[in-house]
Amino acid sequence: MTTAQHKIGSGFGAHSTADDVLQGVDLTGKLAIVTGGYSGLGLETTRALTKAGAHVVVPARRPDVAREGIEGVEVDELDLGDLDSVRAFAERFLASGRTIDIVIDNAGIMACPETRVGPGWEAQFATNHLGHFALVNRLWPAIEPGGARIVSVSSGAHHNSGIRWDDVHWRTGYDKWEAYGQAKTANVLFAVHLDRLGRESGVRAFALHPGGILTPLQRHLAKEEMVERGWIDEDGNPLNPSGFKSPQEGAATQVWAATSPQLAGLGGVYCEDCDIAEVAPADGERTGVRDYAIDPEQAARLWTLSAELTGVNAFA
């Protein structure tokens, strides 16, 4: 498989911040949608984009909490685990007649106990992938005219699992970390196929690993589990060297993917540390992107499945 998954020498790295990658980038007049843009990495992403001049719309499951965030940000209600909520948000936005320049699919849940949403779907796959799939497809009339960039926030946890084609909703053998891994693989495959479909319209899509950051994403994990993993000490303090980034560093790769002129003409790739990632080595080391996550055939297959499940496909 030929691939564009090779570093381009961006000049940035693991400790670059969102403000660093936006130096010299003027987003005045641009409209960005950042799901979950009021907490953790999303909040830092919203702050950085706003500082650079963008108007940011934050669809939030907890809009009252989101409105306490950054001044001047537009907040609306959206629950990615509820397709009716996704449809309603998209209809409200489309009624405004505005064009979208950036979509950052940032919101997500991680390693939750077995949870079912909608028609019995596994919550991590449904929220992290299917909700964003439906959102982008429903917003397509506002995305296509502006040649937007779509950024799908994945994770190095995609190494945990490919797509379980025979049981994507984990009816049997639920494992919270493997289910999270499948959802994060789906985030990459979504960007791969969306880029293929959208590039003729000038729409490009990227996926990324933001790095390890201690944020509210860990809310489903007991302190004892995080201590056992070596993330924090008994008092809840981050351990060093633990490989964790600050929120400002964690937001950098998604902001870079959404705005960098270095990515002009590129798309459908997985990024990390503010650069395009290499394909993961065959020895199983957890760096780069696994080949199954960028396989165009699997990406097309997932798109077809997702369209069947959600009943939404802007390209049908």
C-alpha cells in the first residue's frame, strides 16, 4: 500500500503549543466548529482559535457549562450519542446560512463501563465515531462551499483494536480499552474516506493523536487504575516522566492540522506531535499509525456501515 504517511519536517514537535503553531496564522473571518470545545483539549483548542481571530461554535452536551468558558464563543446543544440531537443541531446551524471553514471532531468518551445508547449501540463507537459521522454529513451543505478542513481527533489507543467487523457494538466480550481503541481506529478511517470523497470540492480531512494529557476524558477511570498505570501518584499528582503533555501542547496537533499552510494539498493522513506520522513498525511498537487504520478499503467499508447505521450519507 502506497501512503502519504511520512513526516514533512514541520518544525514543530511534541512540546509545541497551540499558540506556537498559530504564529502568523490569521483566522479572521473563519468559522470553526469544535465539538466538546469547552473542556480539556477542546477548551484549549477553542481558546487558541478564538485568539487567532476565528469565530468558534461549540456544540455541547452541557451548554450551560460551555457558556461559562471563553467570551465570544457561540454555544449550542449537541449530544453526539443521540442522532436526533445531531440532526437538530445541524438543522439549526444550516438555517443560519453560514459556511464552515474548520470542523474539529474533538468530543469523546474513553474507557467507560459497558454502556448502550440509541438502538443498543456501544457508547464509545456511537459517540466518538457515529455521532461525528452523522454531524459532518448533515453539515456538508455548509462545509463543501468553503473547502473546509475536517479534523478527526483519534488517539494512539487505536493500536488497541482494529474494527471488529463481526461485532462492532461489542455484544459479546466487552473490553473498555479495546472498545475505545476500535472507536479511535474508526476516527482515522473516517478521515481517510472523507478526504477521498471531499477532495474534489477542496475539503480535506485529517486524523491525529493529540498525545497523552490528563483531562476530564479520564472521568471513567478510578484513581487506583491511573496509579497502577503510572499516570499519577497516590495523591493524584501527575508522575514525571510520564509522557503527559500540557493541555496547550495537547491541543497543538489538532490546531495545526486544522490551520497549517504546510498541509495544503494534503489530506487523509494521521498526524502526531504536529507532523504527519509514520506507519507503525511491524514489531508492534506503539508509535505512528497502524496500517489497518489507514487502509482505504476498510475506510470505505466503515463509511458504508456508518451510513447504514445512521441513515445519513451526504455523498449518496
